[in-house]
Amino acid sequence: MDISELTMPTAPFAQWEKEIAQYWDDSDAFKKSLELRRAGKPYVFYDGPPFATGLPHYGHLLASTIKDIFPRFETMRGRYVERVWGWDCHGLPIENIVEKDRQLATKKDIEAFGVAAFNDACRDTVLTYAGEWKKTIRRLGRWVDMDRAYKTMDTTFMESTWWVFAQLWKKGLIYEGHKAMHICPRCVTPLSNFEVAQGYKDVKDLSATAKFRVRNASEKLGVEGDVRVLAWTTTPWTFPGNVLLAVGAEIVYAVVKIEGDETVYIAAKERLNEMIDNKKYEVVRELPGSALVGLTYEPLFSYYASTPNAFRVVAADFVTTESGTGVVHIAPAFGEDDYNVGKREDVGMVQHVGMDGVFRPEVTDFAGREVKPKDDPTATDVEIIKWLAHHDALFSKAKYEHSYPHCWRCDTPLLNYTTSSWFVKVTHLTDDLLATNEKTHWVPGHIKDGRFGKWLEGARDWAVSRNRFWGTPLPIWKSEDGDVLCFGSVAELEEACGKPVDDLHKQHVDAIVIEKDGKTYRRIPEVLDCWFESGSMPYGQLHYPFENKAKFEAGFPAEFIGEGQDQTRGWFYTLHVLATALTRGENPSITVEGGMVPAFRNVIVNGIILAEDGKKMSKRLKNYPDPVEIVEKYSADALRWYLAASPVVRAEELRFSEREVDEVYKKTMLIFWNVVEFLQLYTKDGALAGGTVAGTGNVLDRWIMARLHQLTGTVTRSLEAYDLVTATHSIADFITELSQWYVRRSRDRFKEPTDDARAAAATLHDVVMTVAKLMAPFAPFISEKAYMTLGGEKASVHHEDWPTAGAVDAGVIEQMESARKIVEMGLAARAEAKMKIRQPLAALHVTGVAVDAAFAEIIADELNVKVVDASTDESGITKEAAGIRIVLDITITDSLRQEGVARELVRAINEQRKQLGFTIADHAVVSVASESSWLRDAIAAHMNTMSTQARATITVQAEVAGEPTLIFDEGAVHITVTK
């Protein structure tokens, strides 16, 4: 199929985009583009694989657009850019879907269901919408091989992930530790700190201040009576696990009596006014926090009353008076500070809540209750507060609004929980991570040392184990005495167990028992954090180092990567950590030029696409247009361009606007296509063939070529700097100038087959073909259509070489800018004088800038004045701007008035030609009638010019019939047009 013969509707473009996509399929255009550049230097980019458990949304289309633009650009520049799709397969997103489908509410339900059956169900769910994804990506115009897509659940990918883990193990960067971490009680697994960072929400919780009865107040403080220390928390459900109270040694505390209350209270003096609201109180005594250390108190709850070294007041440097009472209640199982204080004070560990977020049986009053129910997060806190009130242990309660972490996948409120996990020693790598970040170019630049750099500076050790099922198992086997074996390949495991291993998933490798040196080793139950897989993607997609070793190392680190801002604490981060760890040191696991390197050299960070009202896009709310409908209505090219040209590619938010997509369609795509159709209209019969760009030296040709070279340089430099906004805006501005200035100013040049017309045709052809190539990465369909319609020599514009910018004639650009500025000022002067543009005027006087004759001719024609000169005549309308001064002579002679009438008549005749459907080849027969002899004389005086401009034979009559076509001050005119 010859694409140049496809249908050419001016709007919409959707139909021939589909035809072009089919042409690409039929001609293997993508495959051939790779073959043409096979000998070129590899250009590697990382394409973060999506899950196929949902349909593509605008965020996916944005990412895919960005990831299509640069491979197309670099391919045209001669690089070999292999593009193979990938699928994310493991992790909680898949597990949650299967849990819902199979009605498995808890981890115990999954175990009862069977791990093998559960994982098989996960495998079956992974590619639910793969077919829809393939359709959407193809319709978007992206070239990527989806037929050979890698999957993170492939044994080859998992083996490479094992290799990465084993390399870190050998470097001493892996350890098992007991730490306070955030856990998801629904998923029953810890999360890494960067996962937690993705899920914070502003919520309203309940805070409570409890009264802890001091046992030795008389002995330690000399205070008699019922003495209570007040401690505040925003998590009342942790009170049953309290074992210590912490004070600040240097903070001033007060012993207080409140009017109408016999109890004596202790709290930070600075907090009293806020704590004791609308009540009178007396400060009996002031003392430093150090004096309170050693106080003992009765436990609020009796469940763990026998805990050794518990129920004491201790000092801690993290205690402040910014909120609460200046006294912190310590539950070591919940929170890093609490854990560290409990460990320091040698207090027995109390974990009154299980990993599933449920009170343990010994917490008899609340046993089996969820501490943070997803559907009502404060329900348990309410019950705890009621219990405290009933047992005279509640001082006050209040609603408290704060930012609280939720599971980034299932949206369950997280718990800060002390448990064991396997960690990567990220803190050991901080200096190296910052050093490799210096080798990366970030767009926008502030992310580098800002959001990402600050995150690296404060990065904690990475918890990489998950108490889940569907994932890459940790490659660790442990004996009863704690000895550990770590495997980095299938071959190593096969050698150790003496049997073949075909699948590395949990249900298979958990059954493998290893006997070595008289010890029995069994695999630990955890699987790897799926973010560890994401960070291993560069190696896993090529099965490195087991295959493609030379290929991988030739293209590492990647030239480019792009994703959303949230990935600064997700995919970008894990890629960066693992690449730095694998390439650092005297014996790096990966040896590449440049020594220790990041995973990527250039990165675009995009922002979030919101609904037009500024809210999150919601299918339930239906507050955004369907992406498929937008593509069909305005074209894939228009949507791609809109996204690439928007602030969203600079990490800013974008409120999606269908109106703005429509503007791109009309002001960029449609205008460009109109230029293509204009050129084809005048050149399709060969009448204007044979011209050269050098041509007659017409100043318009010289100017548009200078602007074209300027544009080519700008777009090239912008794409080299990964600046999509400058590139797209520059092309769009050029298309506007091309249509509204060059083509409009040159339109009459095309009407007769002169040398100047042939030069104009050659120039416009060269310009349009070059613009098509510059547009190709951004708008692959319309650029292809224009290229083939105008006789492109290759099978596709995407097989062409990238245009090279020639020398820019800055002088002609500067002079044209001045000319256009003068025209703008002249039009403003006409508007002020209320002079229609079709009314000729005598002169425009210009000072402040020299105007060459060729430019003066353009100015005169644009402003419809007889003369443009440098006279200092001051009679007329004056305008000044940018150092330029103009004076427009608005004196109208009888001759000028006649010429104005003739121009109005030509306009009216051409309007009727258009309404009658005349083509440029049709000659019109026109009868002009008026009772005014002055008007008939005016028409007769300009008959030759009118006939030429209207492509008509004109006769003038006095006899009038019907309604008038035009009315002048001198009378009415009736016009009749026929073929």
C-alpha cells in the first residue's frame, strides 16, 4: 500500500493514523529502522515495566510518549536503539487482586488455600489486560517490541535478581536485623522507607493524654498524695504496650494542682496552658527532667506487669515540648526511638499486637481486635480511651489532624512495628550514592540535589524481605544453628541440592533441602521486595551476567530513563542504589568505563496528571475524558504533542484539558497539514518543478531557510538536553510563522509558473520535509503522512537521517523581525484610525531602524501603503516600540478611495467563488452593477487588477436587480458570479 494515496481528511486525522499504523505493520517499518542502524553505537534506555492488571491511563501514555520520542530521535541520528517491552509481575498488587477474587481475607487464609495454588492464580492474573495494552501502545504510535517482552516472573529475570543479591551479600552489604519498621497489617509484611514515603495521607485521628500513677513520688520528690505523670500519644492503641516514660533531662517540669481535682500532676511547664484548658491551676514545684528519672509508676494495663526493668521514668534526647505534655510514652515494639530506648534500658520486649495488626490473646480486654481498622481507623482508639476513662487513667482526649502513612498498594493504615528483616546497608553507601548522582543529568535540574539528593543524604538501610508469597524468593538457606548459604544462580543451587531447578518461585524452592558438612539447610520463608526486582531490571531483562554480557556492558549505564516524580523514592532510587553498589570498590561486580557509575546518565522526571478540576482522576467521579476517545477525536499525535509540550515533563502538575488538546490539534497539526496541502495543490502536476532553494534570492525564501536552520539547531540541542518543552514549542512557533507569514506572503508567487514560483516551491518543499523529520519523534503519524505525500525517498520518515543545521543568516532574521514589528505597529495605527486594511494609504514613515527595499516591499504590501520610507514627516498616527518609530499617513485621496473600493470588490467576488465551490483553475464570469457613476468609474479604473486577482472576466453595468452585495458611502454594488 502506497501511503501517499491514503485518504487525506483535514480533520479528524484518526482514520489515517490507523492506516499508517497498519502500513508500519505491513512494511515492518520498526524492524527495518533497527536494521538500518544495527552498526550504530547502542543507545540504551530503561523502560520501567507496568503491570497489565489494569488498563493504561494518561500517566502511562505520558511515560510511553516520552520513551518513544528519544529512541526515534536517536535512531534518526544513527544510534542503534533496541526497544523491548517488559511486564511487572510480582508483588502485592497481584496478590491483592487474587485475594479479592478468591475471598482470602488474611495471610492465614492464603496459607490454608495453599501457596502453590495461590501463586498459580497470581501467574494467571498477571497479563489480564496485556492485549488491551498492546492495542493502546500501538495506537499511540509507539514503536516497541511487545511480542518478545520480558517478564519479572521469568526464571531468567529472577536468576539475575538472585545474582544481584548475591553480589551484595559477597560485599557485606546484606544483613539480618531487628528494627522498628512500618508494616502493613493487612499484607502482614514490612515496607521499605521509600515505599512508606509514597503513601502518606492527611487524616483525623484521636489523641489521648493518660495519667500514670507514680509509686515513689514521696520518696523521690517529696510530693504526697495521688501523683500522676501525664503522657500524650496520637496512637492510643499503643498504651497497652507501654513499658517506660521518657522525659527531657534539661526540660523544666512542673508539679501541678488543678482547681477541683485532688490529684497532683507532672508535665512540662511550657505545655501547661495548652493542656489545662479553662481551668485554674497552681504550680507547686518546678524541677528539671533529670530529677524525674528513676520514678516508677503503675502500669496502665496489667497484661505485661511482670516485664523486667519496666514502668520507670527515663531520659531521652528526642523528647521536646513542641506538642503533647513533654513526656513520651514508650512502647518499644512500635517506633524506632521507642525501640532504641527499650534496648538501652534493657526492658523486656512487649509486643501486644501481632504482625497482622490484631491485639494478642493476652490483651484480654481487646484480644482479636484490629488496632487500625481500614474502614474505621479510630474505632479501636475510641475503645482504648473509653477503657482509660472507666479506670480513671484518662486526663484528656482530642481530635488530631496529621499526616499518616498508608500502604501504597492496599491503602491500609500502616503500623510502626519492630520486627526482623533482611536489609541492604544503604547507609554504608551514602557518599558513593551522592558521588554517582553527580554523574546524572536531571530534568528538571532541581531534582538532582533537591528531592533526590536530599533523599540520598538521609537514606536508611533498605528492608528488602517481605513476608509474602508471589515474588522472587530470597536466595538464602539457613541451618538450625544460624549458618547461612546464599546462592547467586540456578547452577549454584542445583549443584548444592543435586537436582535440576526449573522454577525459582516459592512453592518450588521452599521444598529444596540442602545437606552440607553435616548440617541441614532450609530456605528462609521471605520473598524479595518487588522494588529490588525493579532495581535489578537492567540486569534481569538481558539475563546478565549469564547471557548478553558484552551487550549489557556496552550499553551500561543507560543513556536515558523517565518516570514520575514518585519514582525518586522508588524505581530511580533502587536502580541507583544497586548500580552504585555493583560498580563500586576495587573488585566491582560490573566493570565499565568510568568506574563507579549510576544506572542512568539522563533522567526526565514527570509530574502528575490531574483532572481539569485539580482533583485526582477518578473513574468513579468520571472527571476526565477517556484517553481512547481523546485519541479518536483529536489524533494520537495531538495528545502526544500536548503532553510533551506541557509542564508535566518538568515534574509539575498538569490539569488535563481537552480544550488544550484541541488547540494543539488546530494550531499545530491542522496548520501544518494545511501547509502540506497548499504545497501539494501547486506542485502535484509538476508545473513548478525544477526550482532550487537558492532560486531567485527572494528575501522570504532566504528568511524561512535561515529560520529553518535556526529551528533545526534549537530542536537538536533541546533533545540532546532532554528538554521536550523547548523543542515542541519551537516547532509549533515555526509552523505558525511558516503558515501565517511565509505561505501567506508567498501565496501569489505560486500562481504562475515563473522562476520565482519554482524557487518558492522548492524552498517550501525543503522546509516542509525538514519540519516533518523534526516532528517525527513527537508526532510520528502526521510527519509520516507529510513525508510520503510529498514524495519522501525512503519507506518511512523514521528511516531518514536527522536534519543537520546549516549556517544561520542572522541578518535576514533580524531584518524580518524588524519588518514584522513594523507591520504590527502599523496595524495598531490602522486600528486606532479605524482604517480597514483593504483601504490603501499613501505612506508609512519609519525611523530608528534601516529598512531594505525588499523588506519595505513586504511592509508596504502587508499594511497596504504605497510607500515605506525613512521620512520624518509627523502628520499621521504615530507609534513607538523597541527603538522603532512609525508615522502612518492616513490622508485618503480620491484615487486611494477608488482603489479601496476595488479591493473590497475582489474580496466579495472571491467569497462568492468559495461559496460556489470554485477551484483555483475555474475562471469566473462576473457582472458588477451600481447606480453610482463614481463607483462604476472606480471599478473601470482598476478592472485589469481586479480581473487578475479574482480570476474572472468582469463587466460593469448600471442596471440594478436584487439585494446589494456591498454598500459604500458612494452607493451600493451588486455582484453576480457564474462559471
